[in-house]
Amino acid sequence: MSNVSTVRKPRASRRNSPRRELIVRRAAELFEEQGVAHTSIEEIAAECGVTRESIYYYFSDKVDILIEIIKPESISLDSGLQRILGLDISVREKLVLAVENHLHRFNPNYTDMVVAVRRMRRAKQDARLVEMLNIWRHYQRNWVSLIQEGQKTGEIPGSFDAKVVAYAILGMCNSPSTWYRPSASLTIGDLSNILVAIATNGIFTEK
Amino acid sequence: MSNVSTVRKPRASRRNSPRRELIVRRAAELFEEQGVAHTSIEEIAAECGVTRESIYYYFSDKVDILIEIIKPESISLDSGLQRILGLDISVREKLVLAVENHLHRFNPNYTDMVVAVRRMRRAKQDARLVEMLNIWRHYQRNWVSLIQEGQKTGEIPGSFDAKVVAYAILGMCNSPSTWYRPSASLTIGDLSNILVAIATNGIFTEK
């Protein structure tokens, strides 16, 4: 890297570099393994076999890397649900698709990173963190809309608080983050089937 | 505090001191607010208006304080479920009691502390952390036993993986940690009723 910093491209345009991709991948592994709070730029650099300065060439700080990891997935999660909501099918069918959308698009290892963003946001004002929280809030609101739609059609009892129901189903869909690792004996598809069955009919045979 | 450290009582016998209780309470607040990883002994001391040395008079380190906060609750959570499993009632009735036991005994603010213990355990061997993990494993196994009992009685379909079902219900019961604060309009009892209804019958009116 030459020292002619005045001619360096802005960070945003330093995309599609194999080194940049390596940094994001290794950082994601470290964040998953030891948590965002316990991971420093120095460690990420050491893990990539590059200097601290190389990291700062591509990213302004740890938050930048963190958001690069979770933002694309968060956006696709929410836009997937948005599309499902617009389909001309029953709410029951939408719920099945919504659970599948969540399990297929959400990397369970990212749950801790979501917690980290929430915590950082509480500690400081940062437009990038606020943007992430807004994406997730929009996603949660879409889930609440789905339940409310079912209450309007009469498919879901109106006596339930739509927000509590939506958050309970979402909580169930997020829980595999603490124990699930993809395997042939329990694929994401199998997992999805069980969660959909519980959400739609509960766990008991006789009602 | 005198300097005659040779006559100091061992830490374990320095119980029931108002200062000790203050330290635990303030530490719990800091852990909840900013996370275990971001909280230092120095901050806990400052928050209590005592010296760092005062903290070390009662606790050998941060892990000691953390475990003092979450261990009694974890034990009562598991022994509560153990008692429910031994009752002479249907599995459906046991499930209702098990969800209520979880929601009434588990402080939702402690979820992050549970994650912190898991992460610390991965980073280092420590008998106190291993003991905590064993309590939680025992609790999870008790949940799996409950589902398996239902499969034996035919109340729960045998085609479901008992572990996945147990963890899904537990995940749903843990999820209020990210959003629920007790209020008159949604008590722990209300919340419990909705989660029990979902777990037993699913969210739809028609099956």
C-alpha cells in the first residue's frame, strides 16, 4: 500500500477486493466465536495475516465490518416477508412461507451480532446502528401485520394480542441459534416443518 | 477495612452484608444495561460508591458476582420443573405448569448473562461455569423428557424430534427477554396464557 493517501479511493469504492472479503469472513468467524465485544480490530488483522492499517483501508471501524456482515441478510429477510404478505393466499399459507423465509435467510450464528448492535445503540447515537434497528423493526411490524390479517379473516383468535403472538413465533424461529447446526439428519427444511407445525397446530395430537 | 488480612473471614462466610447485597444488585443492573463483557469491577465499585478492594473483599472476580446473580434462579427453575414432571397429571397439564414455571421464575433480563456464561466457558475451563452449564443442561433434558413422556402417552405425535420440540417451546418462552417488561396491561400471567395456548393448540382457530 503506497503512502499517497490523497489519491486513495474513498472506502465505499474499495469493494470486490479478495482481501476485503477475507476480512469480512474472518471477522464474522471471530464475532461468532468470541462475541463482538471481545473482538478487536487487532485480532481481526492478526487472523487475516494483515496489518491493522490494512483493515482501516477498507473499514472505518468495527461497526462498519459488523454491519457489512448482517445488513444484506437483514434486508433480504424483510423483503422476503414483504413479498409473502402481498401474495393472494390464506394467512395460514403465508405463515408457513414466513417461517421458512426466516429459517432459510437468517444465519442463526448472527443472533449475538444482533444483540451487540442493540447494545451498542443503547450506548451511543450512530446513524448506521439506527438504520439496522429500523430494518429489524420493520421486519417485526410485518410479522405483527401478518397476525392481524389472520385476526381480520378470523383464522387467528382476536383475543390474542397480535404483537405477543408475532414475537412468540419469531422467538421460536430464532431459538435454533443456540443449538442448531445444519446436518443431514436435521436439515433446515426438517426444522422448518416442525416449527410450522407447532405454530399452526401446537404440539398436541388431540385439540 | 483494616489491613489485618490474616484474620479476615473466608469470602464464603462474608454473607448477609448490606454492602454485599448492594454490590450484587448494582452489578446485575450494569450487566443488564451494558452487558457482562462491557462491565468492569471498577465500574461496579464506582456505581456502588465503594473501592475496588471492597468488591474483592466479597468476591474473587466478576464471574463470582455473575454466578451469585443467576445461580439461585437457575436452580429453582430446574427444581420447579422436576417437581412438575413427578405430578400425577396429563402431559398437557404438565406443559401448562412448565411454561408458567419458566415465565414466573426466569428473569428475562438474565438471558444475556446466560449467553455470557456460555461464551466465557468456551474461552476457558472454570469449574463454576461448568456447574452453571450443567444446571441448564439438566433443565433442558427435563424439557425433552416432558415431550418424550407425551409421545409415550400418545398426546404428542411421535414423528416430531422431541429435542427440537422441547427447544422450540423453550425458545418461545425465552423470547420475551428481548421485549417484555411487566405491566398491568400484559402481566406475566397473560403472557403465560398466550404462550401456553400457542404451544398446545397453535395460533389458528380451525385445525
